[in-house]
Amino acid sequence: MRRHICRGGSAETEDDMTKIRTRYAPSPTGMMHVGNLRTALYEFLIARHEGGDFILRIEDTDQERFVEGATELIYRTLEKAGLVHDEGPDKDGGYGPYVQSERVKTGIYMKYARELIDKGEAYYCFCDKERLASLKTEVVEGKEITVYDKHCLGLSKEEVEANLAAGRPYVIRQNNPTEGATTFHDELYGDITVENAELDDMILIKSDGYPTYNFANVVDDHVMHITHVVRGNEYLSSSPKYQRLYDAFGWESPVYVHLPLITGEDHKKLAKRSGNASFIFEEMVKNGFLAEAVVNYIALLGWSPEDNREIFSLEELIRDFDYHRISKSPAVFDYAKLKWMNGEYLKAMDEDLFYEMAEPYLKQAIRKELDLKKIAAMVKTRIEVFPDIPALVDFFEELPQYDPAMYAHKKMKTDQASSLEVLTELLPRLEALEDYSNEALCQALAAYVEERGCKNGYVMWPVRTAVSGKQTTPAGATEIMEILGKEESLSRIRKGIALLQKEKGDMADA
């Protein structure tokens, strides 16, 4: 029989006490940025690596910034990324509600705030806006903050009760000591010590009765038995205040892992509200990236495995993830590297699934009745994201106008004169050919190459240029001709001959 232990008002077993429990606690304030997703991913991997639980908790205490539909977006993003939570608003694990605004209604935050007041670790503050505006300010990490002077800490019990009875608006503040120091431990940064004189008496309960983000975090993490908390290192400066709360309650603090910044290639911090859709997960997926590739890439923004490999399935990440290998240095979001990685995923993708996802992009560029499956197979290893497809295959729909100078290729040893000669000699042979399969076309062109005693490129370059009008194509000349068919292929070769003859005439006139 397992012994039950009561902590924070919830019963649990000794097995639960040793189980890893992590939480992703987003605020529903907009679309999910790569930094948010990395936090969720690392929390998920830490839990899954140890066979623990991953909890989703919605922190909507900042009602002014609440965005309609943002909660649903969080669900969609986690689902697309494969980060399945064990508990959350839709999966009660016995520690709900899992939405902070609903938790407010239970009175849990006020209950714990008043417990701190009874201990002398917090106090009611009735200062109005005018008085607060008169207080001195300090610049901390580039932000101007008001330093509270503990004025209301000196109110007698009778004064406090009179103010409450009169309905005067109030907040509840943390009572931090002004002497000594507080030490906070982070798994990556080690022990961080801050002089208590530097700690402001932060607000725990706002005038609207809602808890502040910092206070709600501590209470919820404790009562939900969270063992590991992952967050950005911008919270390091707030961490001593968290530690003071844990110490005030007599609670054991969770293991903290503060992640390095993610910067752009300009080494500036990626801003969630910068408006750059390139760094928003849902927009990436809409723009042709595979969710699996994005998750793989984000996993490597600050973490590296022992063998320095780069391609991981989610299952492999769960197996290999060790948060002690997270770097403290800023991680640079390299968009080109992400595109490369996405391309590797596309190459390895099942053919049928690739065609299913590529078909809408193929149809953007090609309206003719052509074999789109064959064209998809051509582009599969040549693209990095699906939106690359239309520009790569649009010549199948219509031969573009092109400069006859394209026929000159130093490596192939071709020029406009040699190309005109090759196309002119090949035309009757191709007109006589009945079988326009890739194999038959290859044999016909190979026979011509052998007769001329030249290299393949000397013949293939002008043919491919004529049938595509492009320098870069997803396939060779004969593969393109097979797709286009005999009539269209011959028409394009005749146009190539006419273009070169005109250029030759123009040069003679000059």
C-alpha cells in the first residue's frame, strides 16, 4: 500500500513525488513565436526523457493583453508540433483548473497571499496612483521601474482593517528584507546571489483581484507539483524574488533551467510582436515548412547532442535530450539553415505524402493536363520549401521568353552557333521519333552524341535550354521532353532554332 502525502491541498503518492513533472504555461496573447515553442519543446523533452508528465497551463491573468482565439492557436501549435500534453484544460489530471482565470475564482491565490500576510512576508498596500507617481524610479536592464518605499508596511492592523472595511482599493505586496542576500540556483548558470536591498516589494495580487504573473507561477507550480521549470534567461533577474516566495512559504523550489536568447542573424533578440512572420510557427507551416523540420531545428537552438548530429525525429530527441547540454550562449536563428534542414526532410519524405503536399503548389504554376506526379518526383530533391515549386516548374505551362545568350555555356563548350547546329541536325531525328519516353529520347540523343564524337553536355545543354527556356530546371532535357510530349517539345525546339537564327542574322547585320 502506497503512503499518501498531502501537499498544497492535493493528495499524492510517493511515486508522484519522485516523478518528473514539467509545464508549459503560455499567455494567450498572440501567435506562437519560435522562442515560445522552444520552451514548450524543452519542457516536453525533459518530461518524456524521464518518463514524466507534461502539463499545459494557460496563464491568462493579464486580461488587457488577452487575444481572442489565441488559446485555440496554442492547442493547434502543440498538436502540429507533436507535443502532446498529459494534463491541461482539456485533460484533467486532478490538479485543475488549468486556466488561471478559472483558478482565480477558486480563491487559491488570495488564500496563499493572505497566508503570507499572516507570516509577515506580504502586506496590503493602499497607495494611490498619485503617491506611486511621486516615488523614485530606477533603470533596470534598460527599463524604468518604480521602487516602492514600503510605506504601507508601517500601517497598523487597525488601519489596514479600516481601509479594507471602507472598500479602499489595494494590492498585496511581497515583503522583501532590506538586509542580507538571496541565493537562487539555476542548472545552467549555477548559484546566483542578489543583495536583498536590490529586491523591490513586487505586487502579488493586483487591484482587480488577479494575481501577478510571478506570484501565480509560484503558487501553481507548487500545487501542481512541477519539478522542472524551463524559461528564458530574461527571467534570471526576477528569480531571487521567486526564491524569496518559496522560502517564505517553506516550499522546495523546482529545478530551474533558464534558456539562452534566440537572436536573428543581426544578433538582435527576436521579438514576439515584431511582426516578422518568419519566426512564428503557424506561419512557417503555412509557408511550406514541415512541422517536424521546424521542431528539429528549434531543438538545436541552444542544445547540442554528444555526437553533433543534426537530423532528429521527435522520438530520437526524447531519447537523446539532456538539458545539461544546453548552452548559455545566445542561439542564432539561421533561416537558411532551417530551409536546408527542411529540404533534407523533403528528400526523405514518402513519395505519396510528398505529392499530396506538393500538388497545390504544382497547380499554381501548371494548368495543363500533364503528369504532375512525375513533375513532383523531379522537384522532390531540388527544393527546400514547398513554395519553391512554382518558380521551378512554371516553364511546363508555357515556354518563357529567354535570352539566346543562355545557349553559351563554358563548361559544356557550347555557344550560339554550335547550339543552332545541334538543334537543326536533331530536329528531323526527333520529328521521326515515335516513342517519346525518357528512355527512347535518351537513346536517340546518345546515338547523335556518338556520331558527332562530342560530350553529352554539348548536345544536352542546347536541347534543355530550348525546351525549358531556363538555366536551372528540376530535370534533364529528355525527362522534360517526356512530360511535354512530342508536339510541344518539337514546337519549343523550332522556336529555339528560330531565336538563334534571328540572333545570327542580327549579328551579321551589325
